[in-house]
Amino acid sequence: MKKTRLVEVTGYDLFYQLIYMSATAAAQIERRRIFQLASELPRKTAAYFQRIHLLSQRLGYDYSESCKIVGQNTKSEVMKSLLLRMADSLAAGQPESVFLAEEAELQTRAYEKEYERDLESLKKWTDGYAAMVISSALIIIVNLISVLIYPIDSSSVGGLVMVSLITSGGGAWILSRSAPTEQRALFAEEGVGPRLQKLARKLAFLGLAGAIGLCVPMGLLGVPLGPTVIAAGVALLPAGITSFLAGREAANKDREIGSFLRALGGFATTTGTTIGESLDRLDISSFPTIQPDLERLKARLRASIEPGLCWQRFAQECGSRLITETTTIFHDAVGLGGAADTVGLFAAQYAALTNTLRAKRVVVSSTFTSLTIVMHGVLATLMIVILEVIRSFSIVIETSMAAATEAVGSASMPLPTFGTPELGFLQTVTVGMVIALALINAVAISVTDGEHMVKTSLYLSVLLIVSGISFILVPPAVANLLTL
């Protein structure tokens, strides 16, 4: 068995670990088997139980003593507390199923409160992020205006642009750290998944390549900036729309899986039949989103394919991490001899709490998404307005200065002059800032939403299209205003 490094665990990892262990322990299996299964879970917490299992199996320690040794030598306060309590419980002779059920209930409440605290923190940071982005944009706007009054070195302006971008990027990073840790749709990470998720993953790569492939030739051919930016956004839009639909489909499946497993477990216990037979007899029409996946699962079980492989394939084809976790709990615990109704209830409770917390997060992320898109459009418009005003003002000043110079001829008194802005450099700064803010804002929305990074293509597409529209509409509007 490969030894893994002990790292700090999250409440999400510990929540799933204890639910899984309580479900398997409810099957009344031997202690050695409980710890062996716990050590094989793909979670950071599994490394601790792997150490305990190795100490007991290879060095002959009692499991209570192994829990005490590992607990005393770990840096994670959460795991230290859990393992020392487990050591005392096992030494006192308390059944593992009772202890783990109690700990799972306590951790469920703790995780719920932790998630809600993280959401409150995320709310505060979304407000702070908006303030940071606006402040960064104002730095650039003030510098754009300042070049009309006195000359500013290009390196100074470039340095301020870098400070603004680093500040905005830091805000997006803080959002990623303060957001609750979880994973949702898999988007065919293992090459298997729903059609929409696989299509979205392919379109994301094709859209990125298409955006670059369109923008470079359009730029070389002298196509105006607005249509070029819109073309990049349109190239990413199919991937964005597909990822949105795929994420919504996965969310609908997540909402149905808990009810399905609870119904299946209850049906199997009531009728005294196996899970495969119960699935054949159970009416699955009340689970419309996962019904096609369930039909394939039924067909494979009828073909006498190994049930573990059937359930694994079912989870992969659903494309949801939550379904993978709940079906693992259900299949493993029932396969060990656990009561199907009890195990189904464990899995349903895990799914229900996860979906409830995600719904609370959607409220925060949807508000932030709308705010960020509007904010980006306003800031992009404002920066372009300032650039066009500078451009028009420079033309007026140059014309006036030329006329005044001819009028005064050889007069000895010099005329006052304004700073002469480098319009090419200022345009590069403005365009670069707008595009960079679109990228940063897209990432910020994505980490707040908590979806797979493939969905970033949707937000980036919308922000680029908004930016392109500003590049097209603002210059003529400013020109019309200045001619009044």
C-alpha cells in the first residue's frame, strides 16, 4: 500500500469520510475492514486512516492505540480531535457503528455551519472585489485625464496599469480562497460523461483556438477593434452555452439522486429483493433527468455485469461528483451487507444537505454575476469615453495651437501649452485594461459560482461581447456629443 502525506483537511472531505464510514459500519463488518475501506477513499482524510490501518496490520497495534498514535502526531487539529475521540471510544468498547453515526451527525452540523460562514465571507468579499475593480479602473481613468494637463512618462502609466491588474487579479484570488470548497460537474475529466459535458469540453478548446484564429487575422487586416472583440466572444459562446446547459443538467440529476437511492433502498428492504431486482421493479419515471442513465444501469445489471462496474459507469455517465459519492456510499455499504433502507437514508441525507447548501451559494453567485457584468460594461464604457474625449481634445488643441502660432507670428511671449498625449499608447492601455478586466472578471465569477472552469468560457464570452459593443457604440456617441 502506498504511503500518502498527511495534509490539512477540509470540512467537505471530513463530512464525506464520516458519512461513508458510518454507512459501511452500519453493515456490522469487522473493524479491520472499516479502516481498510476508509483508507481507500479519494479524500485527503483517507491518508490518516491509511496510517492507522498500516500500524495495526503491519506492526500489530490495536486500532485504538493506532488512532491515538496517529492523532497525537498529526498537525491538523480537526483530525487530532477526531482520532483521539475515536481511540477513547474503541478502547472503551463502544461499537464502531454507534460512534461513527454520532460523529457523522456532529460533522454534518459542523460542515453546514462552516459552509454558511464561508458564504457570508464570500458575500463580503464580492462587495470588496467590486470596490477593488472600480478603484483599479479609476486609477487608469485619472491617469488618462492627467495626460491632458501635464506630460506623464509612459513607464509610469504602464506601472500603474500593472498595479491595477495585480490588484484586480488579487481580488479574484481572494474570492477563490474564501469560496466554499466543493466540486460539481466533472465535464468528462476521465473521458466518460454526458454528451453535453463532453461537447462543452471540446467546444471550449475549439472556441479558444477559434478566438485566437479570428482575432489575429482580423487585427492584421485592420478590422476595427469592436468587431474583433465581439468575434472572440462569439467564438467562445457555443462552449459557454453548452457548459451552462451541462451544468444545469448535472444540478437536476444531483437533486434527484438522493430521492432515488432512498426509494430504491426502501423498496429493496420492504420487498426483500436484491438491488438489481428492486431497480427492475421500481418506477423510475419520477426521476426524469436520470431516467436514461438508470435505464442503461438496469440493462447492464440484467446482463450480469459486475455490479460495482455498473454503478461506477452509471456515476461517470451522469457526470456529477455528488452522484459518484452517493452511489459509492450506497453500493459499498449494501454490498457489505448493510440494510438497504438505512444506507439509502445515509446517502439521501448527504445529497440533500449538499444540494441545500449549493442552492444558498447560487443566490450569492447569481447576484455577483449580474453585478460584475454590469460593472464591467460601465467601466469599459467610461474608459472608452475618456479615451475618445482625449482624442477629440487633442485634435482641437493641435488645430488651435497651429492657428494661434500663425496669428502671433514672431511675438516674444510664448503661448501656454497642454500636455501632448501619446494617443497610440493611451489606446493600447485602454484596450489592454478592458480585455484584462474581462478575463479577471470571468475568473472571479467562475470561482464564486463554484462550477467547473469550462464554464468560464460563458462569462468570458459575455464580457467580451459587452466590451466589443462598447468599442463600437461609444466613439460615435462621444463624437456626436462633442459636435453639439
